[in-house]
Amino acid sequence: MYAQMVETGLKNVRSAADMGAEELAFQARIDAGIKIEAKDWMPDAYRKTLVRQISQHAHSEIVGQLPEGNWVTRAPTLKRKSILLAKIQDEAGHGLYLYSAAETLGVSRDELLAALHSGKAKYSSIFNYPTLSWADMGAIGWLVDGSAIINQIPLCRCSYGPYARAMIRVCKEESFHARQGYDIMMSLCQGSAAQKAMAQDALNRWWWPSLMMFGPSDAESVNSAQSAQWRIKLFSNDELRQRMVDQTVPQIEYLGLSVPDPDLKFNAETGHYEFGAIDWAEFHNVLKGNGPCNRERLQTRVKAYEDGAWFRDALLAYADKHADVKAAA
Ligand code: BYC
């Protein structure tokens, strides 16, 4: 993928001529498939890229709890409610593994959260859309967690050890999430005409935002080439997006639903589905903070953080007191 990106003229990549001896040795370790660990020497830009990506990933997991949290009290059965709760709790766990992985790079949790709360750090565009019906719980598990798996399985093999190891468990849990989402869609599609229509409506609203989750096209992606050189990215945004479409279209057909894309067609020669143009203006607008739920999501997170201040204070006070008692003993 890296060679391909350089060929297509993507810039922002450090060449051997830019590198000193330490950086050349670092790149050679990466090229040999050796993992970089927290205490190893690394270029500042590699550290910065990882802090950016891992923290944004962590924020996505935490903010990602909100659209589904909206349906816990209205799940149709006790079983569905328990499954949904377990999934949402898993997302909190993913956020914690990822914040811990980011902390190994010398940045504090407080700094990371401050960047989220001030709007400086991004989180995935997908979580700025509203959840309007129960079918959205199916569509999110199936399409959003499904896309997350496609993006994250390669991250289990990325060059930074703590990130790669955190992703192994995350991916296992995401597989359960995707299955539970598809199971909701199956039930709705085998139900009444109104239930099937609800499933189609959810698919219509989540399809395009799910394709946008993979990030800008390869031609527009500013970080891809350098991240590929560092083996943080093993596949490009467009490659993974194509994988998602190829995998999901047959699942849509199995449900008896239709793909909300009049331009979609299978190319027998390439063995891939060709799909219509993505509305990148919408994507950039969501990234700028103007999606349907950006403000609400951020306000909810800030309020939760502020409401939890007394608990953090109590923990710190206890830790300080405990340290005093230990020091005196
Ligand atoms: N949303 O040069 P590019 C999940 C930003 S799943 C918002 O291609 P990169 C979950 C990008 O950050 C979701 N921003 O960047 C699932 C960059 O801006 P900055 C989280 C996006 O980093 C279910 C700019 O656009 N997954 O957690 O090489 C339930 C240019 O992009 C998006 C991850 O974070 C987007 N969709 O590639 C609960 C996976 N796309 O930072 C939770 C790890 C791009 O330079 N992350 N941008 O200001 C990645 O794999 C990569 O960071 C991306 C972007 C593929 C997302």
C-alpha cells in the first residue's frame, strides 16, 4: 500500500535522506516487522501521530456509547436490553484500554479529555447522527461495529505494541457487537411489514455515514502515506471502505433489503461492487462540528465529566491520605 501511495503522488512522508541514524534504525525495525514498545526511542512525529489516532479512537468509543444509550430504556425485550447494556459497557472498556495505550506515550488522561471537551480532538463522525428508532440499534451494531472491525483487525498487527495488543480484545468484542446488530435486523426483517420498513429506513440513514467512517479518499487523506510507512496503517481508507461494501451488500440482500445507492453495481471482472459518490461535503461539515448531534454529544460528555468531579476528588483525597498514613508508618 505504501508504494502505491507514493506512486499516486501522496506526500508528507519522511525519506531516508531526512532521517538521522536513530530514525533510520527505527524505520528498519518497523520494516522488519518488529514492534515498537513504550520505552523505545521513536521520532516525535510517530509519537504525535499515535497520540492523535489512539486518543481519537478512545474518544470515539466513549462518545459512541451515547447514541445507543438513548435506547436502553426502550429496548423491546429484557433480553435485548441486557445485550445492549453489555455492548455499551464493552465500549467503555475499549475506551479505557485505548486511553491507557495513549498514556504509554507520555500524555495524561486529563490532557486527552481536555482536548475532547474543548472540541480540539476529533472523534468518529458516525456518532454525530441521531438514533431515531429501535432498528438503529441493529444498523449500528451491524454497519458501524462491522466497519470498525474491518478498520481495526489490521490494527492488531500495527507497529506500536501497546496499541496492537489492546486491539485484539477490542476486535473480539466488536464481533459480538456486529452479530447482535445483524440479529436485530434479521428479527425485524422477518417481522411485520412495518418492522421491515423500519429496518430499511435505518439502513438508508446509516449506510452512507458508515462508508464515511473510513475517512477521506486516499487522494485526500493527509496522514495515510506517513502512517503506512510507519505501519500504523496497513490498508488505505479506500481499500477498507471497498472491503466493507463487498462484505455488506450480500448481507443486505440476505435480509431482503435494498442498498440505498442507485449507482451500486457488481463488476464481475474485478470481483468488487462499484458504488456511488460519497457526499464529502456532509463528511467535512460533520468534522467541523456541524453534524446533527455534534453539540449535544459534546455537551453530554462535558456534563458527565463535571458531574463526576466529586468522585475524582474523593479518590485523590483518599489516595493522598493513604500515602500520608503509609509514609508515617
Ligand atoms: N471521523 O488523513 P486521514 C469505534 C480525520 S469506530 C472523524 O485519512 P488518518 C466504535 C482524521 O482524524 C470509530 N474524523 O487520517 C464503533 C484526520 O484529522 P486529524 C473509531 C475523521 O488518521 C462502534 C483527517 O480526518 N475508530 O470506535 O490517517 C461502537 C484526515 O484523515 C474520520 C478509529 O478511530 C472520521 N470518520 O485516518 C463504538 C480507528 N476519518 O486527526 C465505537 C483508528 C478521518 O489529522 N483510526 N478523520 O485532525 C484510524 O484508523 C484512522 O485514524 C482513520 C483516519 C481511518 C479514522
